[in-house]
Amino acid sequence: MTAAPLPPVAPEVTATLVEDLSPRLRKRLDAAVTKLGSRPTHRDGDTVTIAVDDDTELRLHAPGGVVATVDAITCGCLLAPSCVHRAAAACAAPAADPAPEPEPAPASAPASAPASAPDAAPDLAAQPSAPTVPDSTPSPDDPTLLIAPAPATTTPMPAPAPDEATPAQREAAAALWSAGAAVLEAGVAGAGAVAQAALLRAAHTARLRQLPRGASAALSVVTLLRAARAGDPSYRTADLVTALAELLCTARRVGTAAGAELAAVRGRARRPYSPDGSLRLYGLFTEPVVTDSGHGGARTWVATPDGRLCTVGDVAPGGVGRALGVADRTVRLGDTALTHRELGRAGLAVSGATVSPDGRLGAGKGVKAVTARGAAWTEPPLAALWETPPAEQAARALRSVSRYAEPDGGGSDLLFLDVELLGAVRESAGTCLLARCDGGIPVRLAVADDDPALAHRDNLMLLATAPGTRLRIIGRLVPAPHPRLTMLACSHPTGESTVDLGFDRLSRADLPDPGAPVHSAPARPGGPGAESPLHLLERRVEQTVPAGRATLGMLGDVTAEARRLRRAGLPTAAGLLTALRASAARRERDLFGRLLPADTDGFAAHWLAAARYTAAVAESLCAAAWEPGPGALTHGPTEATAPRPAGSPR
């Protein structure tokens, strides 16, 4: 048999199968999931078959590509349907994304009732709201540092006002909080299939109670937990920290938010597209889109005459192979015959346009589009994108990529810079390209996608061999205590055209003649946050996720770390670190000296406060790093050639 990927399973199906298991079988579930992962699979139409052993087969029937009912998973063993195999198969399969939304209505639809269009690549998690930073620094003992969980509603409540959460929504939010707090208590190592099923059940309930934002956050946590436990090389602990903080924060705010804030906390199950009349669009570039969920495609960025950025995308299941093929397919917008790569260098005239809050162009039946003349990056109106100072661009992009940005807040995370290449520098995660933008700010340019099928890394390493070359680039902001971008497109080194760095491959013949002046690269990233001890708190926040609360409680005294944070002017961070460590180690005893259950909710509240605080401070340091300063033009020895002193920070 040939290996075939398992079809996505609806969250409620997985939760139901796990809940129906006996306590004895639940203890064997994680081992069964691991065993099934190594068994051969075979696809026949809408059915995927797993060979449990030589005599037993397990079938997942997925009409439409998704296993939507419990009866769609069948097993041939003697204990079926009460066996562990059906639940193990559901847990081994990816969690299904929400059903696709219908196409937007024509532009003639009333503006008061905008329709929805399909999201080409469904978001697994919406971003939580921006944290509120107090004007004054509170005392470490200030109780306002702690974020309390939203209690479950168990008694009847009066009918809420229209701008308040309903009792059912409060109960669903409490279930989300409890499931997220249980993951923090156990850590990745202990958050097996049973804990993931609790998250899936909470996500399903939240979606039924019109809380799609919390449901999406829970699904994101499940996806990342599975990646971590499977040893997926693309998994990053920081991603799970962000997803867990989003889940807990969203769940807590449901019970306290009202009005417009409550609408943002609830989120939207659909991406609204509103009519935008006639648009004149100028192509900028095209980038490949490859997601962890197996989707692939292309996204083309265009700009309006007033500088507003929009995107035209085509993303569907298929991975990197589909991304490479879609780039040369016709854009699905009106009657235009342009491919995505051609649109990135041409223009469009669109009538009856529909646009989502984040700039995605709808492709409804009422949208008409014809090919028009494009503009070079050095010509108006596109040239104006490079005239904004880098610090202003970074501040705008940071509002878009913030971990706690409001969903549908609009804005773009792209930066448009004129740079001079300085050379390659080594980092702990690999090699990146150093450049200096106008104003003397050193910027690190990283690879947008490491997949060898894409051209990103080869192009970046080739450009690193041409120091002194001046380029006009487009990059995506990476929040860091030093200026950092992932490089997406650039002007051709000869100045004749532009290069989509994910699709177009440069050659040595495209580079200028050797002999250009070589500039030294700084020994380590500079910026206001380069020497900040904030990592002392960030490290404890991240350590909790893989190992759980108990491990953090055994890490020992944090007095020296707290003292260092206070000396650096971060007393709130010191107070949060002390409170987090104390909460992790605290275990009360009853009158007979027996240990009582740990305060899971209280620890989750302390952890969430620390996670929110570190994110807010890190984003402030990132914004400050883009401000030009007297040290922006100073550089140390080149890392590629100079030995690193023992014990020096990277």
C-alpha cells in the first residue's frame, strides 16, 4: 500500500469518539495514535483505509474531503464500535477547518448588508486584542497584575443587554478557559489526545454559541500541540505561547467586554466583503503561500493610486507544489487573462470591486476587471510607497503583526525600503543578509520560506555575495528587538525589472561586476532592546508550555533574575516573574496534611499576565529599534569571518 494523508476530521467528531471511550481505553489512546501513525494507508475515492494489522482495517469516509460524522469512521476489529482505533484515527487526523464561505454577492447588493467571500487560506487563529499598557508602573504586589479567569455560569441569569455576552456564551468561554488552563498545567508532554479532545469539544461549543474567534484559537492550539508531540520541524514554542495566550485572553474577555469590544472578542465566522466601486490597481509583486495545514497557492499584491494595498489570492489544499503551479495560472478576478506573476508587473481596472477589511479583493459575479498599464516601482503612484520614513512604516506594520492586534483591523505588514547590501551574517537560526537602509539603520533580511522548492534562500544567499549593491526591496516585518524583515521582492540588480524572490531565480550573471566596496557587518543585532533582560521573563513563560506548571515550580529561586529586571527599569516584569514562580510552586494542604489540587486557574492567570506583558514590551522595543539614532552607522567585525568571543550573546 502507498501512504496517503488522513482526511481532516470535524472537531466534534473527534471529541465525541474520545468522550465515548472507557477510562481504561483513554489511558491507551496516545499509544494507539502513535501506532496508527506508522501504519500504511490507502486512498480510494473519498475513503482512506488504514491497515491496523494484517486482518483489521480502519476506514475514514470523507465525502467532500472532511469526516463530518461519527459513523464515517468504521473499524473491522472485534471490539468495534467501542474500540480505541476509531478515536485514535480521529486524533491522528488533522482537525477540519470551518466550512468554506459562499462567494460574495455582486456589487449591486445593498451596502448595508455586505456579503461574504471565501477565504482562500482559512486562518487557524484570530489575533487577540492589543494589551492596555498602564501609564504608570504598578507595584509588583499590585493585584491588577493578575488576570483572573472567567468563572463558569452555573445559575440562571437575567437576560443580558444586547451588547453583553449571553449566559450560554459565558459558559462556552469558561470551557475554553478550562481547556486552555489544563494544557498549561500539563504542558505539551502531558497534553495528549484526551486534553486535545477537551479543546476540540470547547471549540465546537464556542462555534455553536457564536464565538468563532475563541473556537479558532482552540483549534490553533490543538494543531500546534500535535505538531509539537509529533516532532514537526516547523513547530516553534513561541507559536504555541501566542496561541495559548490568545485562547485564554479571548475566553476571559467574553465575560467582561461589551459593545464594539464584545463584537471583536466574539469574532466573525465569515470574512465580510464590502462594495468598493471602481478601482485602478497597479501590480507590485507575487509571493508563494504555503501553510502548515497543507494549503498552497500564490498571493499577488497590488496598490491603488492613493497607496492602499490589496491582494488577489488563490490558495487551496496542495502544498508547495500547488504554489509553484498557481503562479502561472490566470487570476480569478473578472475577465482578465493575466496570470498572478504577470499581474505583479501589470495593472487592472476593476469595476464593482468588493474588498475585505484586510484588503483581499473579492471575486464575485458582479466584479469586472480588464488589463491596464502597470507602473514601475520608480514611477508614480508606486514610488510614493518608498518615500515614507522606515520608522513610520515599521510602526504601521507592527500594528498589523502584533500578537494582540484586533482582527480585521486592516493595515499591512509590508515595508518598502531602499537598501545597500552589506553581506551575510551568521545567526543561531542560520544565515541572513545584512543591509543598510536610508537613515543608516542596519536591517537583517531573512528568508521568507526555507522550502528548497522555492527560490527564497538561493536568491538571498546569492545577493549576499554582492555587497555594495543598492536595491529597492519589499519585505515583511519580523517583530524583534532589532530591525528585521523577511525579504519578498526586490528590484533587479541591473535595475531593469523586479524579482519575485519566491518564484524568480537569480543567477550570478544578474549580479554586478565584482569589486564593489565591502562593508563590515555588526557583530550582533543592535537597537534599544538588544541588551534588554526581558528574555528572563520570556524564558519562564516559554518554559511552561513544553513542561507544564510543575516543572516551572521546581526551577528554583528567581530573586537574582527579578533583581536584574528591576535594575534595568522593568519592575513590572520583576513582579510578574516572582508571582509566576510562586504560583507554579504553590500547593496547599488540607487539615490532614494531604496535598490539595493545584490552583490551575490561578496559575493560568499569572501566566497570561506575563505573556501579555512580554509581548507588549517586545513590540515597543521593536518600534524603537527602527528609529534612526547616532549608533545606526557603526558596525563591528563581520561575523562571517571574525571568531565569536566565548560566551558572547548572539
